[in-house]
Amino acid sequence: MALPVSGTISINDLRVEFGDSGSSSLSEFYRGGGLVPATETTTTTTTTTTTTYEPGPGTSNYEYSLVSPLYGWVQDESSPYTNYLYWNNVELVQFTDASFNNTNSYTHTDGWTYIRNASPTNTGIDLGDIIVSVFPIRRQETTTTTTTTTETTNINTGVPTSGTISLNDFYGATA
Amino acid sequence: MIDVTYEIIALYVYPQKNNLTNVVGKVQLRTVFSRNGASSEGRLEAILDTDNVSAESFIDVDNLDIDTVAGWVIESHGGEDFLTNLKNAHDQTLQDKEREIGMVKYP
């Protein structure tokens, strides 16, 4: 807690504020001399969140391609309604569903969330062992960045660094 | 307002890590977004940061509740902003399903 900005200050107040022990004299309390700090360091942490959309911009554009590179949300039209998600020729995941067109987003361990369009572009595609529908697909990623800023400011500027010193110089001074 | 509920599909654990037993490392969740009687589903997967798990913060896998697990998953993907974006992604589906409420097939 800072010393008062007016009224009476005793040398004992200085000892308590600045942590001095034993007998004290004012000459021990020069600014920057070891007991009275000349600067104060403050650290500010800022968190910034960014959302990236692909193919973007925003949420209204989707990818769809049945030729290489494959893009699309493919789903078996019959039980067990297996979903196959393709992005840039990579099959990201397979999972079964409770019903057709039931799951509308899939968040991958890589941080991207894949979202299917409400309506399929193709239906009844016969792949031999299954018949599938293909939905256009897009993806989005939320990235959080934490930035730490350190700032040093001068404090106790009323306290001299040498020469004549008096108790009144310590108004508002802080450890 | 969109309500969100979670259901665990699968938990994957390290049987032993940092002298702890059954440390959860990967989670698969089924997520249901609901509004006005309509719902839309999503699926969430996350690999959790287990490097800094300590005995003090550790929760036995049998004592985990769904909100704690879902919180870990959401946080690993960006926290509340991630969840807001996910809700927005399901908003159109919910709007469509809300419009379908009360319809019956004719004849």
C-alpha cells in the first residue's frame, strides 16, 4: 500500500512500506538505492480469437468435387448411414449415424470443424456395395492467440536519488 | 437461444501417465443443439493436453461428469468463441427444422 499523499509521514512508515529493518536513516531511502524502487513492471496478457473459413469467405461457400481432389460429405443412404468426409483428397473420418442427414458438423482433432450443406448435390450414387448421397462441405477453425506485453514505468519520481532528502518527498511513494 | 447438450461417444485413456491411472487423452462427443423443439447434431473430437496433469488437478475417470469432459473439449478447440461459431454453424439447420415443425405428409 502506498504511503499517504498528505499529512505526516514517519521514518517508521518508510521502514514498513519499503521493508527496512534495524535502525534507519533517511539516506537509506534514496530512489533506486535498493529499498525504494525507481521503476515498476506491469505485465498485460491479451487473448485474440481468429476464425478462419474455407473455402470462404464467411459461412456461405462450400467445396464439392467428385473428381480428384475429392471434397464432400458422403453418406450411405441406408443403415448404418456411414458418413465419409473428404477434404482435399483426404478421407478425414468415417462414422455411422442414427439416421440419414442426422449429423451436420464434425470437429476433427486437427482443430477444423467440417460442416455439410443442408442439401445434397448428388443422390443415389451407386458405389457397388452402397448407395450414397454427397453433400457440399466447408470448414472453419477457431484459433486463440495469447500475447503478453511487459511495460516498465517510472515510479517514486518525487523521491531524490541523492542529495537532500526529507520525509515530505515520500508522499504517495510505494514499494 | 440455442441449448447444447453433450453425450460421450468414447473416451481414450493412458493407462499410466505421470504416476496417474487412466488419464483421459482423447474424447469423442455427440453434441445436440436445440431450439424451439428443433435439434441439430454435431460430433466433436479432441486430443487433450495431458502433459501438465498433476495429482492435485486429476479427476478419476470414473468420477468425471459430462460437463467437465465437454469443457475440456471446448477449451481445446478455442473455448467460448469456438462454441459460438459452432452454434452459428447449426443455426441454419435449426431454422429449417423449426419451419418443419407441425407439418404432416399429405395425403
